[in-house]
Amino acid sequence: MSSGDPTTYREAYATLSRIAAELENGDADLDEVLPLLEVAREAYAHCRQRIEAVRSVLQGDWDDPEDPGSDLDGEDGEEDAADIE
């Protein structure tokens, strides 16, 4: 997302809620609708990305999908005492 855009799930969700309220109430001027929809699209994509990351972890994929070097599952290539017999 570009600078000034929400960086957390909570901020992105608040942005979506605000835009939805503006559109539902008819508060948005017609000239503002397209820019609002673009901001909403970016906020939705951010929320979806965060939800998918959490879903992935809950399903057992503990590696950080944004950090290929992360290794939270303990498989770092080094032998543990339990591996040596």
C-alpha cells in the first residue's frame, strides 16, 4: 500500500468500514466514488493478506511467508540430540 495508507489489519478494516458507511449513506460525492473504491480495494487486499497469513500459521505453516529466511519450525539443518542415535 502507498504511504499514508493503513499498515495494520485494524487500520485497513477501519478504512473499509468508513468507506462503506460513506457509500451506504450517500455521503460520497460522485466524483469521490472511484478514488474511494481504489482505497477500499487496497485496504481489502491488505486485510485479506493478513487473514491468509494467520490462516497459514494456524494450518501449521509456521515459516513467515514474507521472510524466506525465517525458520520457526526448528528445521535449521542442525542435528538435535534427539536426531542422533
